[in-house]
Amino acid sequence: MNLPEIFLKIEDIRTHFPVEKGFLFKRRLGVVKAVDGVTLSLRQGEILGLVGESGCGKSTLGRTVLQLVHPCEGRVVLEGRVLTALRGTALRKARSAFQMVFQDPYASLNPRMTIFDTLAEAMQAHDKVPREELPGRIDALLRKVGLAPQARRKYPHEFSGGQRQRIAIARALAVGPKLLVADEPVSALDVSIQAQIINLLARLSREMGLTLLFISHDLSVVKHIADRIAVMYLGRIVELGPAAQVIEKPLHPYTKALISAIPIPDPRREAQRARILLPGDPPSPLNPPGGCPFHPRCLYAVDRCAQIVPKLEPFGQSEREAACLRVKEINGC
Amino acid sequence: MDSSTPIASVAPAESEGGSSFWQDARHRLWQNKLAVFGLVVLSILAALCFATYLFPNISGYTYERQNLALGPVPPSRAHWLGTDALGRDLLARLLYGGGISLLVGLCATLVSLTIGVIYGAIAGFAGGKLDMVMMRMVDILYALPFAIFVILLMVFFGQNLILLFVAIGAVEWLTMARIVRGQVMAVKRQEFVEAAHALGLREGRIIFRHIVPNLLGPIIVYATLTVPEVILLESFLSFLGLGVQPPQSSWGVLIKEGAEVMEEYPWLLIYPGAVMALTLFSLNFLGDGLRDALDVRGSKD
Amino acid sequence: MPLLTVQNLSTAFHTRHGVVRAVQDVSFQLERGETLGIVGESGSGKSVTCYSIMGLVPQPPGRIEGGRALFGSVDLLACSRRELNRIRGRRISMIFQDAMTSLNPFLRIGEQLIEPLMIHEKIPRSAATDRALAMLDEAGISEAEHRLKMYPHEFSGGMRQRVMIAMALITKPDLLIADEPTTALDVTVQAQILELIKKMQSELGMAVILVSHDLGIVSGFCDRVMVMYAGRVMESARTDDLFYDTKHPYTRGLRNSIPALQMKGAELHTIPGQPPDPQHPLPGCPFAPRCIHAVDYCAQEEIVLVDSPPQHGTACLRVQKENLSV
């Protein structure tokens, strides 16, 4: 049984934003290395969870994959097509294959357009759909995301956050994408609604064979929906592996700390577990430390950690990868 | 079990059609008593003034018909607001002048609107160096003393009503440009615009379907608030003798004439002043009301 | 005597579109040194409850429609402004979700830190500054001397929150109200801040009211938990009891829909439907439309919080009448 082909390949992407100051002649003050060397492959139909805290670059990576932001180095290849080489109309037309669901359901829908108009516009962006067919197709789409067809004559502000997010998902699906990037899609929603949207995304992905890149800062959400998890820190991936394994037996010190910091809604377990408290604050990508980006806060750091930048390497024979010089020692091998 | 359609008892049956932003805004405006008052007053005044402007003889007296034998008389049954030193009916002059003042107000506002929106939109969309250069030019122009500029224009090109529109409009566009540019930049950054890009929509469609409709709110508000400013400017110029010339009247002219004789014939100042103040208040109430109505309410739940 | 006794607090907002009853008939007690967690989603009224106690609800459009909040022997809802100002900031302190908007961007941190001391304790500036330095140290801010002269925007989110905690605790209050103090922070920083609050609490022996939407945070931190929905208290119990002997379907639903506790692979449990519209309240139990256990009287009878076993209150009509197990 041969492995499913690589559907999406992210090759050594670096997205840097220069920080400039000045009137007519700009002075370069520094560079924000939002994404600093990320390589990932996704199989078709896979759900990859991308987690990390603020400033780690996960949102920028998502936007780079979707060509909403241009990387300064590296390539993104989707089904053999080099997306980073596309420009202008070719890029615009290619967009139907990859879409995004944004974080803020209150800002990602045009408040002046009805749901019908929003969805119709999306449907007709790449495909000439005859007028008469539109209502039928839109109704089907609304039903697919769990909304009543009556919704189409309403405006975004008449819906709750969870419902708006469903509309945003419908819009993304309207163009018929194969890859969906969800950037913190449930972070702005109430807990009881989050579960609804997560279920929806998982179901749609399965039913439609979508490949989903799910970006979140919330590991517990990601654990549930993702096949694999990639943990990001300061623009780099520090750990990658099957979701359950990454959560139950994290390899990288940062992942360990991240997991131990998540509150468990179970008083007895919460009281028993040992917390790893990271000193200091998440660093700013403007001034990254030398060597391993995590070493200033790492409990296991030694001298060479400040000098060598660890590469993301396979751990033993498994599918797991970690970027830590001491990964074997720390995990008792 | 993913039931997300609102269970009927939770969301009481809503009407089939949605309420658009404009319908909501109209409703909010209607509830604002001051704004409605302003709107009503303005409508009545405007109707009277324009009617008199177009048909100067409508009340039986025109703005220029003199009655030297009569001279200045206080309000009476024949002349409801009295007459001036040359026996001209004040009411007729007031309404006719109102027509001119309002006309100047509207036209100059339109001129400033056109220039300001185009300029501001270009700067806002272009961003970067072009935007910076354009805005610095606006800053420089702001520093020029308006009054002197207009006086120079009037002196060089003669006194002409059209020129008056242009002169005033040419000064008022600056603020409109700033407002439009700011609004364009703010809207450009909104997530739904980014979403439109992500969908692969054409640039033109994004601009006209997504960005422009979201600009209209502040533009309407500011335009409504520009009209009273222009009327004031015009009256200031006329007061200086630079704007509208007698025998044509505008409120500025009337106030000037009234001020000159206010001790002896106070009604010649009181009525024009009162009517102008009423108009300016009404416009301001309306403008404020529009601003409140069009203010995108944070519709977060 | 309990430190704080809230009885039948009701707060409503009279808006152009109608009356929003943000808090209805909320009662609870807090002992010295105790930690109470108030849990709820948006619109539950958890924040408005705290704001009402502190007198921070703008009146109009808000109005305290009834109830008492006895702090010691003073009713915070009925006392004079002067009395309230003597207590606020000194004996009861509050910290908010977004430290950036709660700190004055125009004043240096040092100024803001010593302000409560200067107002409430009337000590000279030098003494106040010494205490401010000590406080920053306690709060885990290094280079305190240097930081005193900095402005809020020069700090990171986590540090700003620490500064806010320092400011709130510098007068050694009896009660700290923390309104979603970690929601805007990264999870590793969140852990630090919660540890800090715990540490300060044990040092000062003060009571804490922690408002959050996160049951996880509350489970590790609080002695008692109160669950709110649509402005009302649905369940109130000791933390262990709330989690292991749940007596309200909403609490159960909330716990069930937390991804962290669920097995991977299956669909997540959800609470069906949408939160209620505060402007159109329905009769009966506000949770009834979404409750899997609801029967007809649930939508008809008004709910009341009743202690079924002592110290464990529930507002579920079916639990009260039929001893339903949720």
C-alpha cells in the first residue's frame, strides 16, 4: 500500500518583515523574522494542527501558504503547482484551490452585504454560475454548514459569533477549495459553541476530503481535531508528530511546558500534576536569541544550546520530529 | 448530532428579510428627535427659499423692489418682517437670500466633496510614498490663511457667484480628503477585505463592492456638517463685501446691512440672524444625528 | 462573619432597545481567605455582578434594581460615595482582563503604583516608592528600580498584568476581584500569573473572586465555584462537588464540551442551540431551550437557587423536584 502523495509541500519558508523608520529615505531598524525556516508536508485529507503562542509566527505561516503574504525565501507547492511563483491573474485564479477561515467572525464578513450576496459573490468568483441556480446552491451550502436557508436574506450583524463563523466557512467552501487554512477559527467563540464549530470542520474535512491546516494557540482544541500536530516557537517548528503522541509524551522542552501550563478542568488531576513554569515572557521575533530560539527559557539548556540552531530531526524510528540538541537525553533514551 | 439551527423557542421568530445597515440607520435617525427636528426645519426653509429664488415674485414682493416712499418699517401686516432702508421687503429678501446661501452651501460642499473624495481615495488606496506626498501637500495647504486666499481670488477674478462656490469648495476639500483617506486606510485593513482577496476577487470588485460602500457613512456625515461651515464662510465674505453683491441678497449681506443700522432698525438684524442661526443649528443636529445613526454599532453579542 | 455577603443582586441596563436584565437575583457569600470562582460564557452576567459590587456600573444606562452587597457591615450598594471610595482600592481591589486599557498610558508605572498608597494611606512619597519597589519585586518583575520609570506600552502583556496585580495588592486588600485576568495572555504566561495570584493570596490572607469562562483555571484555583447563565446563578458548590457531583445540566454540558477532557476521534459533545437573547428573555428556566433534560414545567416556572445538600446550591427545577441526576 503506497503512501498517499504529498499534497502540500512547504519548503524552507522564511517570511521576514523589515522594520523601517524614516521620511523619504527609510532607515532599516531591524527585521521581524516571523517565519524563519519552516518545512512541512501534508498528505491529502490530513488535518494538521499548528500550535504556538503569540509571536510564534503561526498566523504568518498560514497567510504565507495562502499567498496573502509573500515569503522572502522558500516555496509552497500544492499538488505539484508552485504557488509562490504565481503572480497577478494566474495567482488570483489559482485561489479557488486554497481558502482561509479567519479568526474574527465579526470582522471577516462585509457588514453591508447580505449572506446571499456574500456567498453568491464567492461562488461566482471563479465559476460562471447561472442566476437561476444560485439560490439552490446557496441553500445547499447553508445547510451543509448547519444554517437554515432563511439566513440568506439577513445581514451579518443579525447572527451570533458561532453562526457568523459558519457563514465564513460556507464562503470559503463556495469556491471549491482542496486546502483550507483555519486561523484560530474558534478562539473568539464561547466554549459551548467552539465544540460545534470544531465538529463542523472535522466533519466537512472528512466528507469533502479537504486538507485542513488548523492554527490555534489552544492545544486541547487541536488535539481533538488534528491528525498531526506541529508546535511553533519564534518562527520555527520545534516539534512535529501524531497528535496523541505529541500531547501525551512531548519531546521538546517547550512542548512539555506548554502542555503542563494548560489548566485541566478536573480538580483532583489538577492538584496532582507538576507544573513546569517557564521563566520570562514569550520573546519578540524582532530580537531573537542566538542558537536555539528557546534556550533562554529552557530548563534543560546547556552552553551549546546558545550557539547551535537545532534542526527539526526525526526521533528514532517514529514519525515524530523534534528540534532540540538534547532531545534524546531529556527523554531518557 | 450537530444541531445548530436555532431552536424556535430560543430565537423568537424573526422576519424573513434582514434589516440592512441603511434601514437600521434610518430607523435610528428617526428616533433622534433633534435630528428629525433639524430635518423638518431644513426642509421647510429650503422649500421656501428655493421657491422664492426661482420665482422671486412669489410673495408679491421681490427682493429688489424698492419702495422709497415707505422707507424702513417694522413688521406689519403688509410686510411681515418689515422693510429695510430702501423699502425692500425683508421677508422676500430673507427667503431669496436664503436660497442663495443654501445654494452656495450645497454647491461648494459638492465641489469640496468631489475633490476631497477623489484625492483622499487615491492617497488611501495608493499608500506608501504617494500617500505621504499627497498628505503633506494637504498639510501645507492647511497652513494657508483661507480668508486671504479667497480675497485674492475675488480680487483677481472679479466677483462672481460661481467663483464663490469654487473658492470656498477649494478650501473645504482638505478636511474631506483627510477623512476619506483615513477611512479608506481603515477599511482596507478590515478582515473582510482580506477575505475578498483570499477568495480571488478582482481588484476592481473589491474596491467598489467592499471598500466604497463602507466609506459612505463618514462622507455623508461630514458633508452634512460642511454645509453650515460653508454658509458661515459665505456670510463672512459677504459681510466683508466680497461675496454676494447687493441688490442680490444673501444672509451675509442682510446681516451686514442689518448690523449697520441695528440700533435704529433692530429687526433688520434680528430676523436674518435668527433664521441663519436656526438653519445652522438644524444642519448640525442633522449631521450629528446622521453620525450617530451611521455609526457602525459594535454588533458583538 | 463572612467577608462579603451578596443577597439578591439584580442589575439591569435600560437601553434604547429595551431592558437587559444582566444580573438577576444573585446571592453568594465569601469568607475571609476563600477563593470563589464565577464561571460563565459571554452574556452570563459574571462580570456585571462584580462591577455592580464595586459600583462600577454606569448608571444610566445601568441600574441596580435590588439586592445588597454587605462587606463587613457596609452595604456597598447603598453606602455613600465617600464610604465606597474608602473601601475601593484599599480593602477591595480589582484587576481586569486587558491590562493595556486598564493602565493609564500617559503615566509612568511608578506614578500609578504609588497612587493608591498616597490616596488611601497618606504616607509620604518616598515611603510609598519603597513599597512600590517591594511590590514589583514580589510580583516577579526584575530591575524594579528601572521599571518604575517606564510607561505601560513598554511592557509585554504578561508584565503589564503583573504590574496591575502589584497595583491592586499594594494596599494589602481583604478582597481581590480578578475579572478574566488571564484571558488575553498566552497559556504559559497565564500559568505564571495564576501562580502569582495564588502566592500573593497566601501571603496576604486575602479572599479572591476569580471570574472566568475557563473551567480549567477555576478547577485548579478556587475553593468554591458559582456557575452563571443568562444573569442567574445555576449552580454553586465547592469545587470538588461541582466537578464530581454536578447538579445542573448546564454545568454538565459545559464540562462535556471542553475538548481537553474528551477522547480523540469521537465528535465533541456540544450544547445545542445558541445563548439566549438578553433583550427577549423567555419565561421559566433560561437554559431550558438548550437542555436535554427539559420538561414542560421548565419553561414555565421561575427558577430559584436552592441548597440541596448544604453548601451545594442548584437552580435546576428537575433536580430540586425529582432529584434528577445530570
